[in-house]
Amino acid sequence: MSQVDKLLLLGVDGGGTQCRARLAKADGVVLGEGLAGPANIRLGLQDGLATVRAAADQCLQQAGLGYGDCRIIACLALAGACEPVSLAQALAVPLPFWRTTLTSDARAACVGAHAGGDGGIVIVGTGSVGLAIAAGKDYRVGGGGFPVSDEGSGAWLGCEALRRVLWAHDGLVPCTSVLRSLFERFAGDGYAIVRWMDGAHPRDYASLAPTVVAHVGVGDAMAVELVQQAATHIDAIAAKLLACAAVPRLCIMGGLAEGILPFLSPRTQRSLVPPLGDALSGALHLACAEARRHHSLSVQAHG
């Protein structure tokens, strides 16, 4: 590998459920990819960064490289990095990369969705958040973290569904097929739900959301009601972004985006365009920008 090729870019998309990584040359040629578990640094700094390292290690193994064989400029786009204390703590941890920039997974997703141009996104995954970049300024709505924020997300949807399972168990609402299906996961034991709740993470609640969405397809009244309520929250995030920023494009992204899309308001749907990329491509875009900035600084320093 030549001296020029030794400079590589690493993009990492670390969400609340999984962490993806991609190693590439400066010209975009992909050398390796990695996949590991959740990487929400607000919920566990050391575990999250260990997950990042595991995904990066996979990239290097696929490329047939070691950390000493190259200089890596990494952009780590991580859930929880929008919280200042978590971000500062993460920046203080030594990592095996030549240069590292940290940002939130939402910001990288916005950069990827619009290929570095102005625009906005609403993410509906394990959590939910709205973010727009316009005229060099960021606008953020929601995304404070489940359970006090992230309305309309997979975690929110799973929690609301379990709440209604317990209501149905007490005879307060009808026990529809989606509630029966979820109750069977806990062997029809309401106290098992309570015990599970004591140690459950957002991703655990979000794991129940696909069951709710699946029952929408068979016309389950409770499932439809829950997804409609989730869509109302997503509509509110979209409306706020469109009101506070001159956003030329708005994308909906995340694991629940497809399931919730038909329930969004006509106004939200009229504002939507397909994303050009995702958080991983956005992280690589930001790593490339950092590489260009470093090259410019190096030229100035040696000029």
C-alpha cells in the first residue's frame, strides 16, 4: 500500500440496536464492513465504544490490515452523542484511529440523506428524532431519549402496546389479536411483564414494535390505533422542522419508517423525498470532509 493509500476513512453508524462500520479509501472504494451490537454511549459509554471497536476490527480484518498499517480518519456517528456530557466523555477515551470526529447518528443520517446538502430528516427507529441542516445551522426536535422523549419510536410503540396488554388483562380494553400475541411472549403472566420491565432497554421495547406493525396488516383495531398515534407524533416533529428551518427536502428514515409512512398526514407526505443515503454514508462523508480539512491544514503548515 502506497503512502497515499495509507490514509483511509472509517464511517460508523452506532444506533440503539446495532452498530455498522465501513472502511474505504479516499476515492470511495470500500475495503471492509463490520456489524456489531448497540452503541448508545449515553446508556453505556464503555460498552458502546467497545462495540465501535469490534465493528472497526471487522472492517480491518476484511481489508487484511492492522491498525499499524494505515492512518484512519474516523467519523463515529453514535446514539447519545448529542448529549454534551456523554460526548465529552467519549472524546476523552483513547481510540485506535489516527483522527476521530464524533457526532450523533441523527446528524450523520441527515448528511447522508441529502449527500451533504441542506435538508431535514425524521428518524423512526428504536428512538425518534427530527434534525435539519439549513444554511450552516442545525435544527433538532425531540430525540431526548426514551422514556421521557422519542415519541412515535419503536421503543415508544412497544411500551404503549405493553401498557394496553396490561389494560386488556385487567379488562379495561378489548383483548385484540396483537395484545394476545404480545401477552403470549410473557406466558400470559402480567407480573412477568413487570419483571421484564425492570431490566428492559429501549431496544427491548422496540423489539415488540414489528409485531404491532404486522397486525396493522390484518386490520387489528388496537394495532392500527397505536400506529396512528405514533404517526401523530412523527407529524408533529416534521411540522416543527418545516416551520423552523428553510428545509428544501425532508426524508423519513429508520426501521419503522415504511410501516408508519401510510399513516402520516398529507402535509407530511407531500414534504417527503427519498433519502440519497443513510447514516453510514453520512459518516463517511463527514470523515472525508475531515480528511480534506486536514490536508488543507497540512498544506498551509508546510507551504
